Amino acid sequence: MKSLISVLLICVFGGFACGQNHDQEKDFINQVITEHEIIYVDRASNGEMLRDDFKNIKQRVFYSYNADSIIYVDKSGLKTCMSRVKAESLAFKNNGEIIGRLVPIIADSIKLSATEIENFIQKFTKGSERKWDANFIEGAKQIAKDTITAVFKEKNNKGWPYMYKKGIRSFHRFSVPVFIKGGDYCIFYSDESCGNLCGSGELAIYKKEHGKWKLWGIISSWIS
């Protein structure tokens, strides 16, 4: 018990020196994660909290039966969504028969080649191998992934009550940023866990405008 508590406190308040400093990634993450006084897991996430949804995301958004995929942001009123389209309009079918078409209002779009899509998938799924440098996010504190695993092991019967007792109300995870289109866009996953039924996360694309990263569109999100 004492050793587990010691490891937990060291991981949170001390951090671990690890890896090399990746300036582009660090600059991006420090821009898009605006709450810097957070606790974040020391290893990159590959979006495991999306569970099986990522398989559907790959088919729906990134994989195309054609050579290329068009990712577009559709803004109608207050609604923003993202999907893959293979034509200028989307067909509605009834028993296989086209009964109508919807032409989306496209605010912005990018075209990804089959090679770009495959490169993203490989980098994203391998991202969990990355261990973040200590002080990677300015003002934030690290907690070890191994500590999280140990606390939430079913046989330990610790979980969130134990975390709360140690002053840890939530922790964040995020993926390795995957830069595409010459570095003008970035695909990034981040989430926050704050209890048994408390948390949220999203896989999103960001666009660099005038040297600053702005949210371009959300590919998929979850909340509990």
C-alpha cells in the first residue's frame, strides 16, 4: 500500500525524464490543450477509449473505395460534422432505390490520398509507444500509465475513490499529433477521465491559420 502511494505521488508531482523533445508536437499540444494545470498520462494514447468505434471511423472517414477521400466540414446552422464523401451529393435510398439526394453545405474540405490515409493510420495506431518528456505540457503534471493500471485493477478495489483521496480529480490522455498536408493540418486525439461515469474525448482535425492551430472539425467523440 505505502509503495503504491509513493509511486503515485512521485509520478504525479515529480514526473519522469524521458525521450527526446519534439518541438513541433510540443508546440501543437501546448496550443490545443488550453488547460495547462492538468494531470496527464505519461504515455501517448492511440484512442483506445474510442473502443471499436475506431474501426468504423477508419471505414467511414479514412478508407475509400476510390483512390482519394474528401474530408469536409458541413456547417448548417450550429451543427458541425465530418464525413467522407465520394460524390458531390449524398444519396438517400429505400430498398436500394435512390429516393432523394442531399447536397451538403461545405464550409471547407481537404482531399487525402490513399498514401496519406495509410500513413496516418500507421502513425496513429503506433502512437502508444511514445513516452512524453517530463514537463511536456507547461504547468501540467505527469502520472505514469503503469500507476493508472495498478490503481484500477479490479482486485485492488481502489479506483476513483482512491484517486480522489490522493487529490487527483481527473487525468488526461492524448495521442501523438499526426501532421498531414505538409503540416497545415493535424489529426489529434485527446480525452479526460474524471470518474466511473465521467469523461469525454474526441478525435479531431486541426488547421494551422496564421501560425496558430484552430479546431477544424471533429471526426468522432464520446462522453460518459
